[in-house]
Amino acid sequence: MALPNSLARKYPNAAEEWVWYWAFPATRTYVDATGRRFRHHLHQTVLQRAFKDALRLSGVAKAASCHTLRHCPKCQSLDQALWVEAQIHDLLPVLYFHEVFTLPPCLHPFFRRDPTIAYALLFEAAAKTVVDVCRTHLGATPGLIAVLHTWNQQLGYLPHIHCISTGGGLSLDGTQWIASRPRFFLPVRKLSVVFRGKLLEAFGVALAQGRLRIREAAGRFLLRRAAIQKFVVYSKPPMAGPEQVLRYLGRYTHRIAISNERIFAYDNGKVTFRYKNRRHGGRTETRTLSGVEFIRRFLRHVVPRRFVRVRHFGLLANGIKVHRLALARELLDAPAPPTPSPPRHESWEETYRRLVGKDPLLCPHCHIGHLVVVGDIPRSLATPRMASPSRSP
């Protein structure tokens, strides 16, 4: 398999891996100047057209693309583990607190009509609330990672923001690290009031500027209803070390709505899944939905194209993170994280075992046998029915 120059440099062993060699081969070969015959991978537009054809044949009315596959509850576990591993270098030896910012249901129409703008305003309001209140009460700028979360255990629509914040931050003049109290970070009632004000003000400005597709009169009515309701904000005790912070945050970064482990059965067009009933002490119960209703609920949580649902603010903001983290470690007298050595090429199986702690080739039924490759399936040179010929050389 021949890869383009940039991909060949980035993934030096990819040409020999099954993902490129078997899963996405082009339908045609070519001969280079030396007389050697090569085969490229499929052009991205081939998969995009095939996905659109499959979507049309399935009868799903919601707009979707290959981008939607990043929400697959099964495919993202390895990417999630790699992301967590990469975040270790940004952790500081301080306490971390967990905040959750929720909003009343009367604001949900904004998010359904204009999810890209509404989610962005939700991010900004939650982050500015933490930063501003921390500066007021502690005189410090914290670092926080915010994650968008839009579902509950029964796949209902419930947009809210999870924040993992440092327990304290850099002083406003940048000369010292100011830590919070061991079991208390910021007053919850203050966070709730400030968050409500910032979010409603942001929606009001967006309405006045015509950035939202909802009619201004209807939008103002929804904002007035929200202004008289309480915005519930949770601030949980410090988490037990940076590793638990990352493990918790990793649950929300690379998947949405439901994991495969919670899907209990599929029979006669109905899906049965498990959920925790919070009203009964977290008791595990089951619920059955029609396949169409299950898919409808799942697709409500697919974020807009190119939308980033994990964002960094405060001293972890992308533009100043490197400098601010170095300064924070200096003030905390903490050693800088070791510079990672050039990565040794390892197969996806080795990476999965190292990061997840499970053997992906282990038999899921007997937990004894292992998958063994006994032969190669010859590639078919026929053009797939749903895909057009490759546009690569």
C-alpha cells in the first residue's frame, strides 16, 4: 500500500497495517517510474458518497455524514485512552474540583434551533463564571477543562457543562499560586446567580444581533421565563488525585449518550437498555424503546459538524497554556513533566493493552482463547456497488 508523502511521514508503518491495507484499498493500481506497482487508499469522497447513499437507503431524515461516526459508542475507547494519556502532562500537583452547570428546560428551544451558537454561549458562560468568581473570591485565575454533556441516563435531552477546575490559581499579578481551602472552592449560590446572568445576557445579545434563528419576540419570552427560575450548579468535593480527574473526564470526551455495555437486548425492532434511576437511589432499571425512537434520541446528542466539545479556559487556554503552566510549576516548586521520548511503533493491540488494561483479542465468551490469524482473505478488485471509483492515482 502506498500512502501520500505527508501520511507516509506521519504514519511510517501504516502501509503495512491492516486498517490501510485491507479496510480502505483503492480499486485501481498504478505503476511508478521504476516499474513498481502500487495501490493507494480510497479517496475520502468515496466513503462520503457511500455514507450518504447508506443514509438515504436507511430512511433516516436527520442530516449526517462520516463526521457522525465519531460519536460511535464502540469505536472511541482507544482514542479516549490516548487522549487521557496526552493530558497527563498538563496536570498540576494541586487539588481539582468538579463543577456542573445546568439550565432550565425553557431554554432548550435555543439549543435545538441553533445548537452551534447555543452550545458555544453555554461554554463561554460557564467558563467565565468560574474564572470571574474565582478572581473575586480568591484573587486568582484558575485553569479549567470544560466538557459538553447533553444527555441523561434515559437518553433525554439535558444540555449542561462539566468543568474540572484547579483548586486555586495564579494570582492576578502572576507572582504566586493561591490555593483554595481543602474542601471548598467557590460558593455555589454565587456561581448559580452569576451563571444565570451571563448566559441570559449572552442569549439576549445574540437575539439582538440576529444570530439566532428563533424569532426575537419568542426568544425574549423564553429568556423572561428563565430569569425567574433557579439555575442549578453543583460543586463537588476535590477529586482523589489527577488520575481520577482524567478518568472521569475521559468518559465524556469521545462518546455520547450510551455505551454498548448498557444496551441489554434488541428484539422485534425494540431496544432494551439499562439506566440508573436517580429518583430511587441510583437503582439499575431497564427501559424498552422502539428502534426508531432509540435512534431518534441518540441522534439528538450528535454535536454539529466541526464542533469541539472539550475546551480549555483560564490558565489552560490554548494561547497561554505553555507559559502559564511553566510559571505555575515554578511557583509550586513542581518538576516539569518529562519530555516524551520518540514513540516506539506498537500495534493497536499493544496500545490497547497498555492503556486500557484489557486484551482486545481475548474471547469475550470463554475469556480464555485468543483470536488467531490463520490466513489472509484475498482482496477483491471489483468496484463496490455503493462506492464510486477512487480519485487517487
